[in-house]
Amino acid sequence: MSDDDDVKSLKTNADAMYEDGKVEEAITLYAKAINASKRNDQGVDVHKKLHYNSTAAYAQLTTYRSEILDAET
């Protein structure tokens, strides 16, 4: 598998995890995809999209944790 395929596969899997509500797993896969894309110089657009998706996942995780904390109080 080429680095291009690796990045695409990681992103696809991360997107699927995010859609399934498995946000922490998605964050891990986005980080791996970001690192793989750096090694292969995937270009600015790929980096932007991966970082955007990762940030969205972190935001979702923060919101989810905040909701849990609110429910516990």
C-alpha cells in the first residue's frame, strides 16, 4: 500500500468512526493520517481537511464530555 493509499484509508476510516460516534477513535486515526500525509507531502489541501476534521472531532468530544458533566451535576 502506498503512502497515498494509507492516508486515504486512514481518513476514510476516521470519517466512518466519527460518523458512528466513535470520536476518540476518529481522533487517533486523524492523527495517524496527518503524520502519514506529512511523510508523503500530501499537500496543503489534504492537511487542511485532516486538521479540520480532527478539530471537529475534538470539538465533538469536548461537547460530549461537557454534556456528561452537566448531567452529573
